[in-house]
Amino acid sequence: MVTRIMRDNITDLVREHLRSQFPALGRNQPQLEAAVQYVASACTGLLLWWLDNDIPYSAEELYAIFRRLTVQGARRFLTSA
């Protein structure tokens, strides 16, 4: 239940962020939603891995890892629409 709530909240935040960063994608909703699901799943998976395994990274370090892994790929995908 907690995992579902966390995933839903992350998905909503990612959707809001991507809509604000790529306003022209309003016409390409399936591509936007694919990116939302990809980024939110990656974030949720990384957070669960970090918490479940007591990984010795700070939240800032984990965020930097997440950004390095996801930002460029999502940006390229969304700008190729």
C-alpha cells in the first residue's frame, strides 16, 4: 500500500514536471505518458532499492544518480516527437 501511494505521487509529480518542460507535447499524449511511466518507474525502483538495501548514499547522491541515468534519455525521447 505504501509503495503504491509513493509510486502514484511520484508519477503525478513527474507528469506535472514533464508537462511544464514540454508544453508542445499536449498534442502527443501517448508519448508524454510513456515518458512519465518510464521516469516514475525508474525513480520508484531506485528509491526502493536504496531503502530496502540501506545503501550508504545521501538523498542528494541518489538524486544525482537518478538524473544522470534518466534525464538525457527522456529529453531526447520527448523532443523527437
